Amino acid sequence: MKAKKRIGTRTFRIILQRDYGSNIYEGRIYRLLKSMNFLKMSTTKPRFKSRNTPEFTSDNLLKQEFNSKDPNQVWTTDFTYISIGNKRHIYFCAILDLYSRKCNVWKVSNKIDDKLAFDTLQIAINTRRLTETIIFHSDQDSQLKSLEFRRLLDKHQLMPSYSKLGYPYDNVVTEVFFKYLKQREFNRRRFFSIDEVRLSCFEYIEQFYNNYNPYSANKGLTPNKKEIEYFKN
């Protein structure tokens, strides 16, 4: 635990020196971070109604190995929801690349169904450079186990990997992405239409998160910057 704390504060110090010319000791950074009341990751996943689908099983191929050596080795996905109006929800699906923590693609819909999962994955396949087999990790949502979805995985040589049921720490990178998406963006606004939600997602993910959000796992680089550095070499 102490080693993880040192890594986190060291990353903040590097960013402060590099971007702001500020030289602050790691001990002070740690005390400042500790004084901030960051929300803990939720371990309660909302329940969504869905029609019955064939049951497929798969091992947890990821096994909490969250740092990939190259892009397009491991993708992770999940769903969340955003409240709009009176007791209405818009549903959101995202796919992240564990190499850079980049949000490859995202999609919003009025329904959480097989089509939302299928369409989001199809966009990722169409826009990313797929050169070898990819591990595709998710929770055990029925939308991600439908027959049509599994056929899409098989067609493009994506190996399905599933978290243990009700255990969000097997998919922690995606869970943390959703936590900060809600904390920084969704919880600060009121929405009344799917178009407003879509615009909010675009502003946060495409304009801020992928371009300006530094990651300790990236040694202080943003998701886009880490991918750019990789493909330069």
C-alpha cells in the first residue's frame, strides 16, 4: 500500500514540475491528497432488466492484470446510466484500452439492450487497428453474453473475459472511469434529453479525458499522448 502511495505522489510531483514549474515535496502532496474527500468506488451495480439470452461462460482471462504492453491487447467495457427528467434514464456504454486508458468509443441509448452493446463494439472494431487477438473483458451483463454479441466477438477474434459475478474490482479501470465521469460531469448537470447527454459525453471524453487527463499508469501522460508516443516509435 505504501508503495502505491509513493507512486501516486511521485506522478503528481512529475506533472507539477513538468507542466507548472512547481517543486513540491511528495510528503506535502500526499497530505494534500489525503485531505481531499475523494469518493470511494461504488461496489453496487444497478440492476437492469433484460430479456433472457443463452448463457455462455468464460474464464477471467484478465485476472486483474490492468497494464498492457501494447495498444489493442485488452479492451474493457461496461454500462452505466444517467438520469434525465422525471424517472427517466439514458444508458451509456464505453470501451477502454488498458494500454493507455483511452476511451476508444462510447455510445448512449434510450435502452440498455443487446443492440447498444453490439453497436458500441462494432464502432470500436471499425475504428481501431486490429492486428491480433484481443482480450475483451466485461462484467457478466446479459447484453454482453447474447448470441449475436458473441458471434461478433468470434468473427473478429476477440476473446471474451468476464469478471466474477458482483465483483467490480475485476474491472476496476472501467469502474473508476465511470466514477469520475459521473463525479466530474454528470452529477454537476441536469439533463432533459438524450442529445444533452450525448453532448456532455463528447465534451468530457473527447475534449477533456482523452486529451488532458493524466494517468499515473501512463507515467503522467494523457491517454492520447501515450498512444501517440507509442506509434511514433
